[in-house]
Amino acid sequence: MATTQAESTPNPNSLKFTTDDGAFLDGGVAAYASADEADDDPLARRLFTIAGVDDVFITPQFVTVSKTPAVDWSSVKPDVEAILTEHLSGR
């Protein structure tokens, strides 16, 4: 089963998720500031279903997820990790 690790960033509302279990994206980068922008990206679209997710940045090596300031990471992080693990397991 794939696993991810969360790392803090200089922005307290953003976490960087990495893995040793493959790539999150086949190449390039993808940045989305809303669910509407992420309509053609299944991973980003799923991440935006989490209440409080405000921005998603995807590279082959990592995913950075930003949340709204009003939401606590304890309610966002477990869902992000579950979606990323499912995504990696399905690749």
C-alpha cells in the first residue's frame, strides 16, 4: 500500500505531501486555485471535495495542498492522505 508523508511549508495553510511509492503526475506540473479549474484532473478534483481545500499544486514528486485559514489541518490532512494513497495505489 502506498504511503505519503506531510511536510510543513513556510505557509502555515499549506502542506507538501511526498511519497516513495511512485509519481503523482506523469510529467509537468498542474496548479489549481478552484474546483472548477480542476475539472479535467481527477486527483485535483477529488482533493477539492475536501471541505477547506483552497489550492492544489501537483508535480510528479509532490503535491502541495493549501487550506482556508478557518479550517484546521486535523480535519483536512487525513482526507488528503487517503486520496493521495488511493491515487498512488491505482497508478
